[in-house]
Amino acid sequence: MHKVKICGITNLEDALWAIKCGADALGFVFYEKSPRFIQPHSAKEIVKKLPPFVEKVGLFVNATSEEVNFTCKSASMSLAQIHFEADEEFFEALEVPYLKVIRATCKEDLSKFSDEYRLVDAFVQSYGGEGKRVDLDWFEGVDCSKIILAGGLNISNLDEVKKYNFYGFDVSSGVEKDKGVKDHLKIEAFISKAKS
């Protein structure tokens, strides 16, 4: 059964609804240029009110390991999602579990970190959230069991991506009514279909 992360959470109501619908993880964007940016203290207030067994993922772009560690600690994140190219030194300095992100520009990019769980997103200058999709042909013949797919996902294209047996799906703009504000019916439909 596919895991589902609802990303770009900015308020408690959306967070609780996503969990009620069966979300496995919630994503909080700590990238100030994003329309879904949330302050760490605001994220912490939401996290305080969440039930147990839900992964709380902090999304970072061009941050130092110190910033990631500090923010994850102060916002009570359980996982850091690293949305940029970083060296081994950076990852070794992290004090929290992390997920590497591949911003794919070609099929060859999919072989990066192939022995690790990783998130694959379409390359966009703004680091995601634009609904751009990865070319599905790239996944033909690739073991996708450790890949979380992101980028341009919504209820209408879930069927065509499910056949690749991804570990999970990460959705943000595809379940929104406005940037940073979720559409509860879309969340419910997406999670239900992803897990069916």
C-alpha cells in the first residue's frame, strides 16, 4: 500500500483533516521564498496538537546543516527533506533522519542514491510546488520500491503512476484550493485512491 505525504501544511485544520483521511506524513516548508512557507514556531504549534505515529517532515532549500538541525529541533520535525544538492559532509552533520530529493532532469538522474529511500521531483527553478510532472517513461524498468514520487500529482493522474509501485506519493498543489490552503475533498479523494 502506498504511503502518502501531504506537503505544504500551513494550518492545524488541514493537518488534522489529512491525518483523519489517512496521511502517513505531513510536510512543512521552511523555504522563505515558497508561498507555502511556515515559520518554525507556527509549525511547532500545529505539531503539538497532532496524534502520534505521524511523520512530520521539514522541507529545506539551500540551508546549512546547522539551520536544518536547529529548525527541526525547534519545530519538532521527525524528518528533514533536503531539496538541494548537498555533499556528504552536510548529511553527516545532520542530527535528524533525512530524505534526499532528486530534482530529475533526465532518466539517468533516477539512479542517484538508488540504495536509499529518496524523493523524486520534477526539476523546476523554484524547487517544486508548481505542479510540474516527471516524465513517467523514465520509470520504465526502474525499481521504484524506494522512490517517493512528487510533482504534478492529483486525483486524475494517480491511476497511471500507481503501476510503477512507488513507495509513496508526495502531493501539495494537487490537493489545494489556493497556495498553502488545502481542499479537503481533494485530500480525501487523493489518499483514498492512493491507498486503494
